[in-house]
Amino acid sequence: QVQLVESGGGLVQPGGSLRLSCAASGSTLDYYAIGWFRQAPGKEREGVSCMLDRDEITYYADSVKGRFTISRDNAENTVYLQMNNLKTEDTAVYYCGMRASVYLGSSDYFCAHLSSADYWGQGTQVTVSS
């Protein structure tokens, strides 16, 4: 059983930056697809940025393009989400979702369909406020 652990959330002013981390507790981060999702109060969970293990194609939601960057560090066994120029509307709980079983779809499909993920972390709160 894979346990995903997110960290790096917090309170930041508009225009500030945060870097979220997603690691697998007690195992390697072995995935076919992985991504960051967020859920704001009263809203549904949505895909923010996703990527596949087999290629370099990444997906970003329009609302975060140019501000957020997803990346992975194999040596650290961690996937990151660098968030710059944060806005108040970025306030949400951010989750890491991972597909460990065979997946032949695209990164944007993975981000759009929450049911594609096999595992979820517990989430980390990001609050953007002055």
C-alpha cells in the first residue's frame, strides 16, 4: 500500500511563492501518472498539473499556466509543485494523486478524471491572503 505524503503548504501573501512536495512513505514513488490537484471550500477537486512517467509532456490548468511548475527528483523520490505569483484564488487544499497501475492515457486526461488515480495523499493547505 502506497502512502503519499504532501508537505510545503502554508500562508503566503499574494505574489508570493511556495513549493509543495509529494513523497511516498516507506516506498519509492513508482508511478505511471502523477499530479497535483486542489479543492477550494465549496468546490470540487480539480486537476492543477499532471505528468506521465513515460514522457516529458506535462499538463497545466489554464488558471496556473506560467505560474506553476511540476517536476520530479528521482534522487529524492519526490514530486514537486513550484507555485509562483500566487493569487488569492489559489487558496485550497492541495493533494497529490498517483496512478501506480498501468496507464496509457494522457496527462491532461489524468488531471481531468480523478478516478484515474490509485492513491491520494492527505493534502496540504495553501492559503493566499494579505
